[in-house]
Amino acid sequence: MAKTLKEMEKAKEKANLVTIYLDGKEAKVPEGITILEACRMEGFHVPTLCYMEGLSSWGGCRICVVEVEGQPNLVASCVTPVREGMKIRLSSRAVREARKTNLELLLSNHPLDCQLCDRNGSCELQELAYEFGVREIRFGGERKTYAVDMSSPSVKRDANRCILCGRCVRTCREVQSVCAIDFANRGFDTFISPSLGLPLGESVCINCGQCILACPTGALSEVSHVEMVWDAIEDPGKFVVLQTAPAVRVSIGEPFGLPAGTVTTGKMVAAFRRLGFDRVFDTNFTADLTIIEEGHEFIGRVKKGGKLPLITSCSPGWIKFMEHFYPELMENVSTCKSPQQMFGAIAKTYYAQKMGIDPKDMVVVSIMPCTAKKFECQRDEMCASGYQDVDFSLTTREAARMLKEKGIRLEEMPEENFDDPLGISTGAAAVFGATGGVMEAALRSVYEISTGKTLEKLDFYQVRGLDGVKEASLEINGMEVNVAVAHGLGNARRLLDQVKAGNSKYHFIEIMACPGGCIGGGGQPIPTNLEIRMKRIAAIYEVDKNLPLRKSHENPAIKKLYEEFLGEPNGEKAHHLLHTHYMPRERI
């Protein structure tokens, strides 16, 4: 796997060092790392396309070629290990010409309509063509053309824009362990496809969108709901309400030039209000509601001998993964809907009644860091209000594009508050956006609800951070409750296989489909890498720290919701509106 700079610096402290020469400069680097990794350690930039941090190296694109003294041919730096005394030329004429030629070959079978592409301005191929001064394509001949695959509710595939770098394939296999796509055919006929040539919507794709973040071009993008949302906003007969996910407020500033991890909550609310939404609410409200329902579900299972471990259900990508690959664990999964879906059900019932609005005239739009939310809101069972509970789901990227289309500059907005009552939330809801956040929020409430005592320390550092699997324990009423957290479905398999084998020690497990949790969702701004994930996570915890209320069960608007409308947690009305069921799915 390609290592991060931090990992390589740690390796340097322990490993045997070899001396190499990069454009004549002597460098001592860990034995066994690649030339590319050595260059990154020493501050030399080498262009890449098929290489991606955290994935296995392949050496397919040949953009990272370098010249090694004594070697008859140029070598791909991403797969060539360093050795003692190696003399490497990073930018000789031969290297520059080879890289430029390889770029021209890629462009010769690529659409040249950059202005029409979703990735215009953030396309790695476009950027490299500019950097290397590619102004004409010297190579002609046959070009492959493919129909655009729109079968998925979440992910659009345009194979015409694919450069066969394989980053999507390796992400799906190595990070998510889904293997929904792979290379098909050979030579000039090679393309990337789901199994048996099926459309993506009929495959085991879990809609997580991590392949979109991995793609260097516009071959993969989200299925857009933008025009449908514009139509709803401009329809005078519709009352259009917006909900914004916890992770959006720490990432939507990035497309406007703000540093990663900038908290934009107030500016974001002001911007979306000016976009034309009738109300701007917060998904954090129903994140608090999710904790109340899921927390009571956990307490009930412990008291009544129910199925354990209880596994969280907030991530729709994880839910579809479970339905395909672990249907035997369906009873372990919480029946709680995700905060997005709870919000839709509450908005079109409780809030519609309070406002005297016919739910058929209400349109609920979500802004999510997640492409799988598009799939989730279209699931047949998500209509507890009598209508589709959430009508449209926009990614963070789509929301930013809409703001720009209307000429709204997020960074220039004043600070405004969410609308009441579905805009009131706690710090526990804010941390939902990071891996471990749902577990931390749940433990804060489960402990106090179960014991009647005040939890002395609210920060559960054991479940924070980017380790693939994290664990903690907490004594509640004399019982040691063991919990675990996994993010990225390759990591989740380690926990799920234990549960399946019947030897899991855990009582409560949180799983998020995306690396880093929602802050690293497939709908987030591009690039989303390890450094950016860490900055977004730090911002999420800063939001929690600065809020006056940090426990979901202390949210006054949630208390009022139960008093006025739902009755008791996990009661009959709550189950009808806020809980759901799952289904086994074919695995092809």
C-alpha cells in the first residue's frame, strides 16, 4: 500500500537507511520504499495519475517515470524500490518527453470537452496537460465510445472519460472490500465494468462514492439532483425545507477557497436561505433523535436479552453492504433509520402539522457528504409520512455548485442561525460526522439514562481518530459494556466476521462505510485525502466542544417532540416513523 508521509517518517526512524541521489542531491531514505515515496520524503514533486495514497501501487499510467543511471529504460517510480547508491534523474529531457507523450496518448482517446465535464477545474488529467504544455494531440485513430451508465441512483459512470488508471477498482477492492467493478477485456478493448457487464445499478455497488473521490477525471460522478431542487425552489406551490448534515459545515467552505476544516455553520445557513429554501434546518436535530431511539433500543436489548452486539444503522452504504454480504447479521443491526430519514418523516408529519402545511406540498431536501443518501431516500420503505420522506439529496459538491450558480459567495455571508425547532441540536449530534462520533454520542446518553448519574468525562478519546478499528469499554450499572468502531468496510469486515463466527466480545458496534466517517464521504469536495480528513475531524470536535449542550437527551426540542407528538422512545408512533427493516440482496 502507498504510505503517507507521516508513515514514511516513522519508518525512517526504525528502518535501515540507504543513500540515493535525486537530481544530484544526496538523500538517506528507508530501505525498501519506492523512488516515488523517497521523492515525496525529500520534497521532490513527481507527477502521477494511477498512484494514490493508501492504495497498492500499479505503475500503469507511466506518468511518474524517472531515469535511473545504469538502467536501459525509464522506470515507473511508484513501483521501483530504492537501492544503495541509486542515481535518479527526475526531470531530464528524456523523462519530460516520455511523460508528455504518455499524456498525449491518454488524451488521444479522451473527450476534449472539459467545459462540459463535472470535473472541469479539478481534473488531474487536465491539470497535468496544462503543466506539461500539451497544446495539441499528435496521435489520431480509432476512439472508443460508450453509453453513459445512469442505472445507479447515486453514481454516474461515463467510461468515455476513463483513463484506466484503476484507482476506482483498487479503492472498491482494497478499501471497501466490495469488488463491484474491475477491468474487463484486454488491450485497446479494456474498460472498467461491474461483474458480467451488468449496469452499476444491478451490481453489488453500495453507492458509497469512494470511487468518485478516487477518480482523477470525470469518469465517475454523483447522479445529480440539482435541477430537480431548482424546480422545487421555483415552484410557488411547494414549501421547500432543507436539512444539512453534520459533516457539511466543516467541508463546504473548501470549494470557496476556505481552508479544510473551516467551520462555516452560520455562513452556510445564510447562504442556503438566500438560495431560496423556505426553512433551513439541521440534520443534527435528528442525529440527537437517533441517539435517543438507538440508545433506548440498546438498553432494551441488554435488559431483555435481545440480539447483541447492536450495530449502528446511520450509514446507508454500510446497510446495503450488510444486505449483500452479511444478511445473517440483519437482526444485529439497529432498526433505527438514519438521521436523514428520521428528519424527512418528522418534517412531513410533526412539523407539517404544526405549520398547517399539507405534506404533499412539502419538499424535503438534504445536503449530505454522502452519495449513498441518494439511494437511501429512494428506498421503498422510506415513506412513513405517506409520501417519500426525503425527496432529494444533494452532495456537498452539488450544494456548492448551486450557490455559485446563483452568485452566492459563502465566505462573504453573515452568520445566521438555523430555523426552529428542527434546527436545535447538541454537540453529541455534531460528532456524528466523524468516525466514532455516533458511538461517543450514544455512550454519553446511554450511561446517564441507564444510571441516572452525570457522566464525569464526555470525551471518549478511545473511539476517536483514524485507526481502522477502535475499541473502548464503560461500566454501566455494574456491567462492563464493550464497544467497537470501524470505518471503511474493509476494516468493518474484521468485526463482522467475529460477530458472524459467534466470538465477538462487543455489545455495541459503530460502522461507517467511508474512511474517516461522514467527513470522508463520497459526496465531499475533491480532493479528500488523509490530511483533509484529519482537519475536518478536528473541526467537528471543536464544534462539539463549543456548544452549550453536549448530550442528545438534553436537547429541549427533542424533549418537546416526544411530549407533543411521539410519546415515549421506541414507542408505537416512534417505531412507525423512525424505525425500518432491511432485506437480503443478491451478491453478483
